[in-house]
Amino acid sequence: MELQLKDKKALVTGSTGGIGLAIATSLAREGAHVVVNGRTQARVDAALATIRREVLDARLTGIAADLGSADGVKSVTDQLPRVDVLVNNLGIFESKPFQDIQDEEWMRFFETNVMSGVRLSRAYLPSMREHNWGRVIFISSESAVNIPAEMIHYGTTKTAQVSVARGLAETLVGTGVTVNTVMPGPTRSEGVEAFVAGLAKEKNQTRAQVEKEFFKTMRPSSLLQRFIEPREIAQLVTFLASPLSSATHGAALRADGGLVRSIF
């Protein structure tokens, strides 16, 4: 399917690994001019090299900046005053008992997971509205609905992203600009791979055994009963970024492997 993304400029935040890198690669494959973002230049350069190995004619730019701060966002928007597609993918997570999560950690999670997308959307939506076309996509999580007891601060920020996206969509009635959220389930990201490797070593099991046990005990409602591959999320995001998704607006789309037991 031709997704009509050729020459569209797309910023994918937190795109040096995992879901973000898969999204950037998928958009580049469709002909978009993709801006890769990460906290360090070394990570950005490595991601650019990875994408170029997969997409020989990729049109890419890299910007190193920590978008978990207002100054980091300003650095990006100063270098990149306009985009057609904004994918708010940047996010952090950590498993921690509620009583051990201090105020500064709550604020760090909110600044990174929520405010990065808020600030970038505020910067780019006016030009999208002016040109009467644009796509803003927030990468949330099934944890927005199934708040995990082991990381309440993370789940709370994922819920907030869904609310922000829907609220922004309400401000764009009758325009060619859409705002949507994607809610992935447990995905084979770098962080998850490290988590699985650590458990495998601790329990003297294989990674496959750890993965099977994780879904049996921690996420039993998953219909896939496996970690989702980043490219599986990227394919949905790429469609949402395209002109072909024009009727999808203000939606929270689940790519959770059937984990959430709800038909709505």
C-alpha cells in the first residue's frame, strides 16, 4: 500500500532504540524525511547508521537533545521549526514500590513522558493548523488502562498522554490535522530485553522460559502470550502518520496483543 508519506517531515522522539527506532525506520522506508532524536550524539549517530543499513535511500536528520526538559525541547524546535508528523515516543519506565517513589521521581516521569509531548505539540500544532495538515501521535501504553501496581508513576503518565491527545484533538475540529494515541502492550524494547536477561540470569533460566513465565504470571490476559516486536507497533504508527488515516482522529488505538479485556 502506498502511504503517501514521501517528502513529509517527521520527528520521532526517543528514536535511537526500541519502538522509536522501528517507527523512524518504517517512516523512512515510506519516503518520509525522518528526524531522529536521542539524548546523546553517539546514540543518534548509531541509530542513523542502523536505519541507513535497512533503508539505503533514507532521508535522515539527527538531533541530540534531552526532551525531558523545556530547554531540550527549545533546542529541537529552534533547529526544526516545522514538521508534518510528530511522534511523541519518548518515555521512561521503572519498576518501584509506590511508597519508595519520591516527589522528584514523579516529576521526572511527568516531565519526560508527558511534558515532552505537550511542549512539542504546542510548538508544532500552529504550523500544522496553518497548512491544514499534520499528524500528532502519542505512544502511550496498555498501562494507561491497566495501571501496574509495580510502577504506578509510569502508568499515571501513560493515562495522562491519552487525555492530552484527546484534548488536543478536540481543539482541531474540522481541520486536516489529527491527533491520536497508540497503546502498545509489553514490547521487546532494550529495557525489556535487559529486564528479561537479568531475570534469566537470576533464575538460571533461558530467556524463552522467563518470557513464558512473565506472561503466565504477570500478564495472563495477553492473547499473544509473547512480547510484541517493535516493528509491529511501528506499522500501526506509520499508517496513522499517513494521509490515508484521515478518518482516525482523537482515538486511543490498542496494539497490546489483546491484553486489555475490553471491546471498547
